[in-house]
Amino acid sequence: MVTKRVSKATSVVSVSIQDRLAVLEKIWHWHVTRPGKLLLIRPRIPGDGYTEIGSNNWAADVKQKAIDEGWTVIDLNANNATRENIEASITDDRPDLIIHYDHGSTFTMWGQESNALEAGLDELNIGLATGRIVSTVSCYTAAGLGPAAIGDGVVAYLGYTEPHAFWTGFENDFGPAANAANYALLECKTVQESFDIGWAAYDALYVDLLGRGGFAATHVAPTALHDRDCFAMLGSSTAVACPRSLTVHCYAIPDNVVPCRYGIPRMTVCKGLPIFRCNAGLPDSVISICAAMPDLNMCAAGPPLRIREIIEDYPRDLMLVDIDKIPQDMRKAFTQMMERMGSEK
Amino acid sequence: MAADDKFSERESQDKELLRQLEIQTLEKTIQDTPLEEREKYKLIVGNRSFTLEQILAEAKEGTEYGDMFLKMQSRSRMERMRRK
């Protein structure tokens, strides 16, 4: 890649690491998140239309989406969705995101044991989900359990305030609409963005069903509108399900984790230098680096290099930055940092 | 009759009037829907499933699900008007 712009100073400069860290920490919140761990709760009760025709299959699509996005999935399917397993999974596996597909009551997300419904998460144990985002496709829970969850420290809650419904013969239309918000959460979008995407998906379904005319327009479309209107978001609108732990990103491919301890906005560093390499073995990739970090756990070309050494030994390379590659909202801060680095002696 | 009583009585009448209108609308749309479709498609909500005839029966009875479906129908009608 051709570097489009070079900062003012091209000589080696001695800059306080603390000063650099101070600047970088101010723009820390732009750090890109990575997929984490998903707990998926999806009963399937024999003879029950909602779970057998709809929700369990929709959840299977969510599971695949999560895998495709790089999430680790704990799948409590059918009779594995016992209250005991749900509680143990949250406590022991510590998922970053909890997604539930099943029946719901005002204060209960239902699970399953021995082919029968069993209360999975309710007001007595929802506090286990403290610090996480919870998303459920089920009836009613956003009216009662949702607010209780937020009060108990759940960061954000997506659910429905009234019964969630669909029509047989149209389950493949309702499924994607029901899944849209959860897909967005798995793509590390904010809760607000995910809710908006989910709402829009139902709205689009409504319009589509109207357009088909006949039975779809007359009888099915009202149900899509109903689902849209009882879809609710509670808690933090800016929360993101993906954990903020820190990685080196390869631009051209999904994340290969070279864990760093801190995170900063992406910078183009060490192009062409055999210091870092993506796990997929892409040479000369434009590799972004968590530059504020003391240590990297892994380097392709030998023992781990301390970020400090990189900053001190390769400042010229830090200067060779492709400004156009930096996200727009980080550019100003990054440019200021580079100018400051160049002006210090 | 006190003003409050008049208001409450009229309010109840108006609500029942709307409910009956919605039930009539539902009856007509069911009449206009081919039998094979009426038997083929079911509304799944909670742990229940309903054909159109069953929905109509629930609506006439004034059950929770019946009222819910009438409300869905009414809101969709309003939404279609809004989008015109």
C-alpha cells in the first residue's frame, strides 16, 4: 500500500510514553470491539407450535450468525435449557450476551426440562445477568422482567411488552424480522442501532405483507405491525454486546486475535515489516495495532515485542500513517497526537 | 345523570360500537377468504394456535386473544390510512 501522507517529523523523536498514553486514552472509546461469548436459550417443546414451527428454528439461525461472526456459542437447546443449566452457564461461562427464544410471561423467560416448560430466568435470578445485554423473542417480558432486569444491573434489554405472534405458512417471513435485532447485536452494533434495525425489519415485513394482497395483507400483516409495536428497548442505548477487549485487527480478514491489554483506535503500523503478522499469515497486510499496550502476547516473527519498544524503536514507522484509512471520527485526534509527537524532542 | 356517569356510559357504548364494527369486518374478511387458506394458516401466539374461525369466536366472546386480534386489525387499518 502506498502511504498517502507523512507527518511533519521524520526523524527519531523521544516522546514521553505517558503523554502518548494520555492522548490515546482520550480516544480509547473508539476502539473496535470483538465478538465474545453468547448464551443462547432456545427450548423446543414437543407439540408446541410456537417453539417447534417458529422460535427454535429462528434461534438456530441466530446461532449460525453468531458462529459466522466469530462468537463462542453456548447453546442451551430444547431440554438443555433448564433453569439449572441457564444459571450455571451465566455463572460459570460468563457470556457477554444472552439471547432467549421461547415463551414468556410478564416476569418469566421460560426454559425447558423433560419436554415441559420450566421458568428459566425470572425476577429471582435475572440479577445473574448483571452487566450484560439480554435479548428475548418471547411474550410480555419487556413489560415486567425487563424493567426488573435493568434495576438488577442488566445493561440493556430487548423484548416484547405484549404477546409475540406469527402465522404458520409465514414463519420464514417472521423469523428474519424477529432475528434482525439480534443479528445487529452480534455484529457489535449498539443496542439502539439493533433495536432500530429490528423495528425496521418488522415494518418492512408489514409493508411487504400488505403488498402481497389477499390473506397476507388482510390477516397476517396486522400481526407484523403488532410485533413491531410491542418490540421494546430498555436500559442503555449505547451499550454494545461485544466485549471491549483488545485485539490487533487485520483489515482484510476477520479478527485474528493477537491480544493486547489496552485498546486504541486503529493505526496503520509496521507495513512491510516482519514484526506483526496476522494469524492467517497474510504478509504485508495493513495491520492495526493497539499502540498503547505494554505487551503483545504473540508476534509472528519471534518473541513478543513490547509495544513500548515498538514505539521507541520504530517511531518512523508510526509516522508513516495512511490518514485516509483512519475512521473519520478519529482522524482529528490522531492527527493531533502525531503532530504532538513530531513536535517534541 | 351526573356528567361523569354520562361520560362513562357513552365511552363504554363507543368502545362496544367499535368492537362490533371490527367483528363485522373480521366476519366479512373471513367470508372473502378461500376455505383452503382459512384452514391452512394459523395464528400462533403463546401456547395457542387459532384459525380465522377460532379468532372470530374468541373475538365474539371477548377473550384476551380475541380482543388482541381485533386491536391488531384496527391498528393495521389506521396504519394503512396513515400511509396513504
